[in-house]
Amino acid sequence: MSQPAGADGATSASPHPPEAPAAPEPAAPQAAGPKPTAVIAVLAFAGITVSLMQTLIVPIVPRLPEYLHTSPGQAAWAVTATLLAAAVATPVAGRLGDMFGKRRVLLASLGLMVAGSVVAGLSDSLAPMVAARALQGAAAGVIPLGISIMRDTVPAHRLGSATAAMSASLGVGGALGLPAAALLVQNADWHALFWTAAGVGAVAAALITAVVPESPVRSGGRFDPVGALGLSAGLLCLLLAVSKGADWGWTSATVLGLFAAAVVVLVLWGAWELRTAHPLVDLRTTARPQVLATNAASVVFGFAMFAMSLVLPQVLQLPEATGHGLGRDLLTVGLVMAPSGLVMMAMAPVSSRISRTAGPKATLMVGAVVVALGYGLGTVLMGSAWELVAVSSVIGSGIGLAYGAMPALIMAAVPVSQTAAANSLNTLMRSVGTSTSSAVAGMVLATMTTPFAGAAVPSQGAFRTVMGLGAGAAVVALLVAALIPGGRSGADRR
């Protein structure tokens, strides 16, 4: 195993027996090879394609029971399956990419997404749809794999902006997917959503095959099936309890049992990972202060990012007669949310520039301040669509800054042979944050209600409370980021 190199180039001894030595780090691509701009654009497109799966199904969620001939509670599994599959697949894909080739595993992930989209396009019942959505979620490793390919193949002076753009694609796809999906549903059969996703995924795979080179950097070693099963079981218990707690009851025996099982399984998994020679996740590397603090900040930022997605659509769609709703249709909701995704991508070069001059730690802290400001504005600016566009854009710009800094912090602290696994774990931490955000915000919105037309709808105070929680999460992220060791770190160095 190659020795970890930090921002200052220092090395530390590995506690595990040595693996097959990683190939030497490649030089910047030569003129005759793939153009860096094309590689960056194709990988970012692949990231956006996979992140589209987050919001692809949103326009049809209310009608899924009718489409799939099932109950609303059962139909919800079509959403939950994607979350659970993504949590399991992301760290596994990262480790396999480090071992056998990042481009190869990235293409396999896209293949799973395309297969899932085809199955969904053919589905009219619950079981195949849940399986299809799980296959789509299994492609979540594309973004951390793409970041790792960039580290190995993109010239050093382009690396910061490239990884920032790839990291931001997670939010871009989610924001752009909603208006695109709403437009499709309004003008075509609902199955067209999935056939379109299959086509876009196939295009992304073809472009990667044609443009993106395989990284020669490999970690070697053996795959850790026990570690993969242990982490999968622990995450499934944890995320299932978080995502279904409101439906099943937070104090029910099922939910409490799942939380307890998650703790026990993850503790046992950690003990195994520390003892095995070829762990799925090198916990000693993960425990380095820079990596640990960055991952902790990722959880909180994941919470902050998703809180906006839970509030703004409901404010826009609630009837005007409630006194705080705007009475807009789903397509308008998508158009209001879309600018936040575009802003995230636009902030990629800004994030890189700040990281070059002040270090990625400073970029992460600036991003946290901007997100907190955006949520603060959101507590008072809810009266019109343009106000919500402004709020979402400010929050999106802060998230774009922060998401651009996180890969730089991670890659500066881990060996080049562990890049994909480390970035995958960081992406997983964001997913844990978004799942927690969904549970907490859902509980607030379900508890703080006001009567309307014989039903209970979220009150304006509920929306403001969730916005306040988003601002608080951003402040916590700022404090966590301040604990990251060092000031300037070579975001663009390899």
C-alpha cells in the first residue's frame, strides 16, 4: 500500500501488511491524449445524469399507488429503495474502483442505472419498480469515482475546478431533474421518465468510453466481502430507521430495534475493519483529523442542502387561500428550484480560486457562512416566487463552494491509491445528512400544522422552523470546518 501523503508531503506508516504497490501517479495528460476539458465535461455530465435519479420520480409520487396498483405506504418503497441502494453501493464502488480501475467500475455503475431505468420503463407493479429503483440507486458511486479519475488524469492546475464541478453535479442534477421530469409527465406517459433516463445514461456511458482514459493508479489487494456485508447491514438498519421512523413511529419496537441493530453491527464492522489486512474502508486513514472533520462537515452540509428541497416546493404548491402558499404547479416549482443547481455549477471555479489562495478549509467555511445567510433570508422571504429563487440561489452558491472544497480536503489527506474509497465515504456522509434532514424536517412539518379545507397542512411557522434548522446546521458545519487542521492545503496539487 502506498504511504499516505498529506498536504505537506509527509508520510505515515501503514498498520496493515503491504498490498501490491500502486502504480506511479501519472503525469498530466499529453497533447496527444484526451483533452482535459472534454474529460471534465463528460465526467460532470455523468455525475448530473446519476444525480437526476434523486428527483426523477418526484412528479409522480402522489400517483404511484394508482400506477403500481398498491397502497401509498407500499409505493413509498420506490423512493426508499434508491436511498438504501445508494448508501450500500457507494463505498463498495469506491473500493472496487481503487482495486480494479475507476473507469471500469464507473461504466458498470452507469450500466446498472440504465438497466434499472429500462426495468422501470417496463413496470406496472410494485416489485419490479422497487428493484428498478434500487438498480438506479446503485449508480451513486459515479460522482466519487469521477472525482478520483480527475485526480489521476487531469493536470494539476485544472484539478481544483474540475473536482469542484464534479462534486457540484450532485446538486445540479437534483435541481434540474425536477422541471425536466415535470415537463415530461405533463406531456407524455409516466414511463417516458425512465426511458429518457435510460437514454441519457447510455449517452453518458458512450461518452466516457470514447473520451475518458482509465486511471493506471491501482491499490491492489483483495476485496473485503465481510466488510461490505457488515457496512451494508449497518447502513440499511440506520437509514431504514431514519427514513421510516415517522411512518412506523419513532418509539416503536421496529424503529428502536433497527437503531440498536445499526449500532451493534457498525461497532462489530469497525472492529473487523481494524483487524483485516485489506479493509473495505481504512478506518485509520478515515480517523485522520482532516478526513474525520471533513466527513463530519459533509453530514451537516447534506442536512442543510436537503432542507431547502423539502420547504420550497411545499410553499410554492400550497393553495394561496392558506395565507402562506403560492398556489403554483409542479413545473413552476421545478423552474424556481433549477437556478440553485446552475449556481452550484457556476461556483465551481470560484471554489477552486478561493482554495488556491486561502486553502479548501477557508472555502468550506465561506460556503457554510453563505448557506447560513441563505437560510436566514429564507425565514423572511417566502412571499413570492422570485424571493424563493433568490433564497435557493444563495443557498446553492454556498453549497457549491463547500462541495467543491470537500474533495480537495479529502484528497490532500489520503494516499492516491485510496482516493476513490475516501471520496465514496465522503459522498456517503452527505447521504446520511440528507436522510436525517428528510426525517427531521418531515417531523417538524407534520407536527406544526394549521387546518385548511378539512385537512392539516404545514404552517408558516413550520417552514420557518425548518429554514432555521438549515441555518443552524450551516453554523455547525462552520464550527466543524474550523476544527480541520492546517490552513492552506494543496487543493490543486497531487
